[in-house]
Amino acid sequence: MSSSKPAVVIDLKFERREIDAALSHALPGRKVMLAADKDQDLSSARYAVVWKPDRDLLLRAPNLQVLFSGGAGVDHILTIPDLPPLPIVRFVDESLTTRMSEWVVLQCLSHLRQAPAYRRQQREHLWRELPQPEAKDVTVGIMGLGVLGRDSAAKLKMMGFNVIGWSRRAKDIEDIDTFDNSGLDDFLSRTDILVGLLPLTPDTRALFNAGLFRKLRRGGPLGGPVFINAGRGGSQVERDLLEALGNGTLCGASLDVFEVEPLPADSPFWSLENIIITPHAASATDVRALLRHVEQQIDRYETNQPMQHVVDRTVGY
């Protein structure tokens, strides 16, 4: 298709039929190329929409002006070797936010109502009611108070949980006690369910480790603290996490992200009874919503308006 509008290249891991269906309603009047077509000349592309892009993309598309992330995270872009100083735009959309909040609420409720234990009893054909507290007796501590964290906090409050939050920079959120670096230990000591929604940066890599797990509230209503992570696998030290789940430092976990993905078939996580595993699916991107977002930001860029959700490379998000 010929067009006077600058071209877009897409390097996403969706099935081709999903991308084709989304493109039927997005980016009208633009030439759209797929990086998966290795014979395609990408030199005319000015914009790229990527998720864990192929290493040769920047060589094949040397005239890019903006990079758009295919998800909320951008560490998959920032770690590209010899990354040029292009603007990078995060994907922020109601569909992405809602899906994440649904997953976080589901996991908190699952541990509140002892879903892993009842699942085990079902396999054993065991009929026994277990004690369980009310949501108001449980404090959920959310680490990461961006768009995803704030929405999850609001929806957990609606379910009756006591919610507190932590972020690197101090934030003021109505009806929620918030902490920054200076108050991290206080935040952890009050937390029964710890929710990780942090981007992967040098400051957050390996943050969730044995020392941090030991600072969580002891003797709480769940019998011990629970760890939930839907941020990035690189933020958790999996050796420490396995040990904490085994020795009672943690009584449960829900994990959507891992250091290595897909999670290897021989990983000991698979066999643990007290965790819930999902395959990096907590907030699956809707490719239609993603391309609408890209179209809106390109329009802003081409009309000399500031793009939204541009990454600050100095902090990594």
C-alpha cells in the first residue's frame, strides 16, 4: 500500500492473524511492515512497535524516530545493545490496567480464602473447612504505585482489604498510607500480602530477596506472609524465594513472572503446593488496544504535541 505517511514496523509475538485483524482498524493510510518477514526492507520505517525485538531490528530499520513498547514494561527495549537515543513510549491503556487489577485481586482473594489448600484437599478427596480471616483483617502492601499499582489498590480497597503502598519517590494517594525508601522497613512490617508491580531497573533487580521476606509481618491472620509478583522476574531472587516458601518465611505465593521464561519444566516451583503459577499472563496485551494507543501517540508526535508515557531513561520507566 502506497502512502505519504511514515511507515510503521511491528515486531510483536502475537499470532499473525491477531495482528492482521487489529490492523484492519488501526493505522489507516500507513504502510505497516512485519519484522518477521525477513525479506522486507524496513529502511522506510519511522516507528517501531516492539516486544523483545529481534536483535537485528535496529540494523534493518536504521531510520526509526520513536520506539513503542508492546507492554507496560520497557526493560526489553532498554537492554538492546547500542540502543540509539530515541524516544521510548510505554503502553498505558485501560484494558491493560484492568486486566492487571483483576489478576491481583484474584490472587489476594485466592490466598485469603485458602484456594491452594482447598485445591490440595480436592485432590485428596478431603472434606474439611479451614479457618479464614476477613479481608479487613489483612493488609496488602503494594510495591509500585504507578497506573497499575494505583488501580489495583483502589480495587482491593473495594473488596475490603486494608491497603498500603510503597514507591521509590513519595506519593500521596487518598485513603492509602504510602511509604518511600526511608519507610521501607515500616511498610514491610505491616504487610501480610506483598504485591510486586515494579518495573525492572538497577534499583529493583533482586529486590525481593531473603532479607526483604524476613521483614514482612509475622503472626498475621494468614499464618504467615504471602508474596505476589506480576512485575518482572528479575526483581525476585528465586533461590531465596524457594527457600522462604520451604522454611515458612513465606506461607504462599502467586507468581506470573520468572527469571527465565518460559519457566523450565524442571523448575522446583512447579511442584510446590503453596504457590499459584501463571505464564506471564496477568495483564496480557490486547493488540487492538495497543495499536490504537500507537496511532494516538504518532498523531501527537506528527502534530508537534508531546507524546504521553515517554520513558525517562535515567530511572528506567
